[in-house]
Amino acid sequence: MKKSGWIIIVLLLLIISGCTTTNKPEKHGKNATKSEIKKENKGEDSAQQMDDSKPKDQLAGTDYRSYQHMDYKAKIAPKFAADELTKPPAGNWTTNGGDIHNSRYSPLEKITASNVKNLKVEWVTSLGSGLEFKYSGEATPLVYDGVMFTTTGANQVQALDAKTGKMIWEYRPQLADGLNTVCCGWTSRGVALGDGKVFVGLLDARLVALDQKTGKVLWETRVDDWEKGYTITSAPLYYDGKVYTGIAGGEYAIRGYVAAYDSEIGRQVWRSYTLPAPGAKGSDTWPKDSRNWLTGGAPVWQTPAIDPELGLIYFSTGNTSPDLDGSKREGDNLFADSILALDANTGEYKWHFQEVHHDIWDMDPSNPVVLFDVKMGGQMRKGMAQAGKTGWLYILDRTNGKPLIGIEEKPVPQNANQKTSPTQPFPTGDAFVPQAVTEEDVKRDLPKDFKGEIGSIFTPFWDKPMTLKPSPQGGANWPPSAYNPNTEYFYVLGNDNYFAYAHYGEEEKDRFTEGKEYIGSVWQPVEKSPSRGTVTALDIKTNKIVWQKKWDAIAYSGLLTTKGNLVFTGHNDGRIIAYDASKGDQLWEFKMDAGANAPPITYEVDGKQYISIFAAGNTLAGTKHGDKIYTFSLEGKYGSVKDIPKDKINTSPVKNKAAKTEKQPAADKNKAKKEDTSTAAGETVYKNNCLACHGAGGGGGHNGPNLQQTKMDLDAIIKQVTNGKGQMPPFKDTLSKDEIQAVAKYVKSLGGG
């Protein structure tokens, strides 16, 4: 062939490869190298990774397994039309938020405020994984035509008969060996469903499509590299032949984004970054000629919402990186801590609203955005609301991002070292948690020897510890909110606890390294201080509190509201609770065998309404772990956990086979063969059970104190780990004596014991 012919072929190949994304290339400044720009577009040609020479129930070169336990007799999910996904869920619950507006409202009304007291357990299923303390059970189950689809914190997916709880199939992935870049507990918040497939995002940053009837892998796409800090904890969203997912990892100096994938083959359709490249819109809110656009964070923790009529997808973005050190990132730092609206087909930017400018407190909006329509000022308005860690509800016009209810920029305290923003947005209305630490708080709640400085929301800190409210747990954290169009109330869970912040200098060991946690300062809860929670109903038209319930524990579950004038939620102590949606009166509760730290759902099969919730505990809430889905009905048989016969609890036929993530049987805990009790072995135990709370190397985490400063001796540490104390749960039922001794030795070696 002539040389000119080869040139034509090469050019054609280049043209074809360049047409795999609908995103227009971003403009780049002079400080962006060619290699960086090339790196930015990595993944836009990502496709499924399959080897047709291997059985379809085992992905090539891995230990992925799918097990079929029963014939799948239900209908297959279609390519849902827009109206099927926007109307409130009645018989089915087909998306993570109930509908693609994330309203978590159901029009079912067989269970009402007058008869909810008669709810009893209909069935219970033990899912058989995710029992280790590093896992958290946060998943929202989906239901379609009498089949439930759910996942555990270990990313194992199950299909259950929604009438009986019997397991139809299960998918057991093998996560990447050495996975150690999961910030805040190993979890998955659910799956997506559409076009005969079940979609799940894995912690090691892969997106997988499973056959709805068998659980076998149809395609798999590597979204990004977990070694660099990219993970997926949110439930994907199916809409219009695409699967949307965000990427987590803001604590690891990633570059956040949302991406859309073709639901048929797993190839990326578009990717939209949440940190602007040099020269792009928002880049002037970062230091000029900086590299923050590559490492500034802004992850996406939650499942987006979509308005098909406007053609927009909405989501909130996470923290800046480093979280707590603003000294090297002067400016507002867009688009971190923001609500973003993009074109759902192309990923093109439409508008944004930033809730916290130049965040140094980890006040990122991790709660899902909720879309609603309501009459205001005599006309119907297309609204959206997002419950912030700040303790405020931000209510916007979703057509343009402007406030529906006033939000005023007000001056805030300053710190020159932190390069703080001169103003912050203050919504009109009520905060749903306290936003200041007062002298009265100190006298009532804090230890007598407390001598730290105290402040209120947006008070900056530097070299001296500053105790503030709200904490990095919120306000509102990840547990989803709900909106009821009948009451026109927005329901939100809030947290109220004391956290201290202090800056540390950037020593050699603390400098940014790709794949290493990077928060830039120290934070930890004030020891021996209480943690409280709130369940609040706010009037969507005024942003004023209508009713509120206060708990002596953080509120860490999620919400469901129904036409039956009910609000359901879970409690750390294992209770599922029902409130009157209008008045807030508690009407019913049932205590399960593990922390109820996942959102409840409701569905209907053959005319019977059910309520379901995953009770599996939560690492950051410090709650008792389990692995069961509890389902209730008015015709249920069991009024308490003690009433449920063990042989009536559904289990997997292969419960103790092949799954490396399962809990070790109790009989093996104290086996005669001596386990490794070395410091090195203790570090492994620490990473699996303690890191999410106490941070890497014990330096302080999301709700655990800095272990490098502990004064306890080895015996005291062993006692603390064994029996727990305060907000720390006991590990005597989940770790062997040798494991406890090993992790105690490791903690002592950190420098404080």
C-alpha cells in the first residue's frame, strides 16, 4: 500500500476515536501541559472489559461470581420512559430516590397514620455479607414487579422475592486487592435498574451491569483508578439509555466529576468535571497558575436528580482538597460545595449555586438534591432543595439556580492565614440544628477541664483548637431527605455534635501524595461530649420549622414519606420509627437486631403494601452491625425480633462459600491455632475496623479522636476495644482476642500509649 493510503487510514481511525464523547474540549491556560490535558480526557473511550472465552458468571481473571437460586419469573424492566421515572412510585420503587426527582414520596396509602401501629414483620432476609466493622449498610432497595434488588456494604448484590424475601440470585464481586483509599466507611448506597439490567458502582471505581434475571455480568467499565483515591459509594442512576455515576474521594485530592455511560455496552458518553480547567468558567476562583484544578476535590457523593422536561441533571459536590487548609487555595474554589445543573444528554454546564465559599470546615452538601413543584405567589414554581451540612435548607428555582426563598450574602469572621471568604450565603428561614457553641453549652455538655476556644458557623481557625457547630457530620449528612406534596413539607435528618479544628504545618510526611488522604489540618470530636440528632419538617414555602424531634444520638438513616400521612426513618439503636407527617407525633416503632442506618422504602405486591429497611449498622455512626432486610405489613406475623423463628429468616444457600468478605464463624474465633498478634497484623485489623473513624495512622477521623495523643496503656486500650465506651462500639463480638490484642499493640505504637 502507498504511504498516502496508510496516512488516510490513520486519519480515519483518529477521527473515529475522537467521536466517542459528546463533550466539547475545555479551554486550557498556559500552565496546563499537554500530558495533563491528555490525562484529563482519560476514560472517554472507556468500554466494557469482558472475555467471551470465560463463563458469563465469572469475569475474566477475577473471582466475581453469580449464583442463581431460583427461577426469575417476574417481568423484565423496560427502557423506562421519562414519565415512568418522574411520577411518584406506587407499586414499584424503581430508582434510588423513588423517582428521578429524589422525592422519596410514595402515593401508597393502605398503611396510614391511623393503622400504622398494626405493622408487624412479614419477612426477614440475611444477606450474608458486610458484617465486618469497616462496612456500612446504607443501601436503598429497589423493587420492580415483585422483585427486590439491593446491595450490601461489601458491594454484593442480591435479587429477592419481594413477597417472601427468598433469594433469587446474588452477585459477589472481588474488590481490588489492597484497596485502601476508601475515606469514610466501605459502603454502597444502592443499585440502578433499567432495560433488563441491574447497575452497581463498586468501591474500587468500577461500574458493572448485571443481567436482571440471573445476576451474571453483562459488562464492566473501569470508571477510574482507586489507587489515586477515586471510589464509588453512590447508587447509579438509569435514565434515557444512560447510567450516571459520580466519583467520590475528595479527601484524596482527586478531581471530581459526574459521568454518563451507555447502558447497552458501558462506554462513556460524557464526563463533566466539577473542578474547572485553566481558562474555563470558575477557574478564576482558584489561585492563578495553580494545579488545584487537578487535585482540588469536589467529589460527588450522591445519586443525581433529573428533570426530563428541562433536560437537566442536578447534583451537589463535595469538599475541597485539602479539606481544612485554605492557605494555598485563595478564592471561592468553584465548583466545590455547590449545586450543579448540567445538560443530561451532553454534560454541558448550565448553572451553579455555591453553598459554602472557600470551605475550610468540611461543610460540603452531601445530601441528595430533591426536585419539587409547588405554588408560590399564585404560580407554580419548579423548585429544588438541598439540605446542607451547614444546617440550612437551600431552596432554589431549578430552571436557573436562583433562590426561590431569599439567600443573603453576609460578612463572616476572617483569618488571613486561611484566606477566608469575606461573605457566606445565609438562607432565609430556620436552621434545623444549632449553629454555635455557647458558654451555656460548655457548662452543660463539655468536660470540666475543657479550655478550648468556641465559635459559631463560619468561624475560622488556625493554630489553636476551635470548637464549632455544626460538625463535619452536619447538619445534614448523606442520609436522604424527603418531600411530601400533600403536606408541602420537606423532611430532613440533622446532626448536632461538637468538633474541634486546628491547622498543622505541612511537614514532609503530610504533603500531598497521590492516593494518600490529604486534609491539611486536624479535626476530632470533643471527647466526653454528647451527640444529638434531629428529625425536622420544614415548610417548603417559608423554610420555617413546622415540627422537630430531638434525639440523644446522631440521625443517620434516611427518610420515606407517604400519602398515608406518614414519615418513616431509622435510628442508631436499631429502631424503625413512624411519625405523623403533619404533626410529628410518633405512631409506631420496631427494634431490629442492628443499627437502622439506611433509608426505608415502600412498595405494593398483589394489593398489599410493604415497608422495607436494611438494618446493617454503620461505621461512622458506631452502631451494631448486621446483614438483614426487614419487611413489614399490616398482615405481618411477628411483633418483635424475639418472635421471629430462626428457621424463618431467609439466607443464601451459599452463605459460607467463596465470599471473602463474610464474617468469620463464631466457632473459629478462638481457634486453637494462635493468630498473629504482631503490630503489623494489628495495622491490618485497624484499617478494616478503625480507620474510617480515627483516620490514617490514628491521626483523627470523621468521628474518632486522635489516637496519636492517647495516654492509655496497652491494657486500657484492650479494654476499650473489647467493651467500647462513649460513642465507640464494643468489638468483642466481631474481633477475636488475638485481633484485639494486635490492634491494641498497633494503637499503642502510634506514639501515645
